[in-house]
Amino acid sequence: MKAFDALCKEFEQLDAGTYTALLAEKSLNVLPALQAVAGSDVDGAELFASFILGAIAADGKLSEEEYLLCYPLLHAFFGDEVNYEDCKNAAKLLRSESRAFKKSLDEIVDFLGLLSDDLKDDVVLICLMICAIDGKVSAKEKSWIKKLVK
């Protein structure tokens, strides 16, 4: 538990440039690997988007820092239609619909069980980075990340 808290603290203190570089590096590895695991029936980008949206909605709030960090990924997945207010409202809606959020989380956790340990670690790391971008990993976000790790 102390190691997890220390990792959260480390990510809470990263500067935006380091976040961006690390997120880009991890995303370049994760996206094709997810596609390979998913096969032809499922789009790896959609799977990756579900992890990102789950991390954004973990505490029911979307900070501007989370949005700005995730914007390039969100734009790639959803096109020009994506904006801060829509994403903020979607995060609140997803969190307020607790059954749907729990079902989504269960599906994400089940899928993570299919991945190699290295790929799972990278996905969890990306989710943790998104949760920490506003300088604080909340108790709700920590709880969500811990469920992913199980």
C-alpha cells in the first residue's frame, strides 16, 4: 500500500511536459498491443478510449488539466466534436449512473485480465497518470485504480 501511495505522489508532482512525453510513449506501445489482443472484432482505439474515459470519470469530475492532457487522445477517438464542457458532462453522467459505471469497470477489469503483465502495467500507469494530472489522486480515483490492479 505504501508503494502505491508513493507512486501516486510521484505522479502528482510530475510537470506537464513529462506527463505528455510519458503518456505519448506509453500510448504508442499500448494502442497497437490492445488491437492485437482484441483481434479484428473490436477496435483497439475504442478499448483504449474506454480506459481513458474510465480514468477521467473515476472521481466524477473532469478537471481542465485532465482534459488538456487527454485532448489529443480524445480528439483522435471522437474527432472535432469533442470539447471540454461535453467531456465534463459525460464524466459526471457516467459517474452518476453508478450501475453503468460499475458494469463498465467490471468489463475493463475483466479485459485487463487477458493482457500480459507489462501491457496491463502500462494501461494502469496511463490511467493513474490521467487521475494525477490535476496534482491530486483522490480517494475515489485510488479506489478505481486499485480495482484495475486486482
